[in-house]
Amino acid sequence: MSSSPKKKSSNKKTKKKAIRLCKSCNTNTKENKRDNSFHEQNDKHHIMALDYCEEHETMYSGRKCEPCWCEVCGYLEYYEITTNQEVNG
């Protein structure tokens, strides 16, 4: 009888990260959902984004802030900031 030690096989499965990219903004929508990223259809997120803009406009007079949502997936892409000169032309 041979008593050579056997290697234990690893039964751990490697999990692949779920990726679902938006065709418009190229963001990972599954990751955004998991991380609770701001979504336009979520009333709380929408209000928080507008509150952020209001606070920004109060802190920096002469600037306008507007949240920009992806038209396809609905997640917040960025905040567009315009200065008074750009607003008034």
C-alpha cells in the first residue's frame, strides 16, 4: 500500500462579477443597483440629487447645477454646472 499524501481539491467556485453595461452611458447597471447608486425613478435619490444642486448653487452664487440622468438606464451620470456667463449668454 502506498501512503502518498493526496492533494485536497479546491471546491471553491470562483464567482464572476455580474456585468451589464448600459448601451448609452457604458455604466455597469448591476453594480449600480448593488451599490444603491442614484436612480432617477427612485424618489429619494431624485430629491437628494436636487438637494445637492440647491446646496451647490447656494455655496457658489452665479452657478447653476443640474443632475444629468442617463436616458437609457436612468442612473445619475454627472452634475452639469454652468456659470452665470454661460447662462446669460
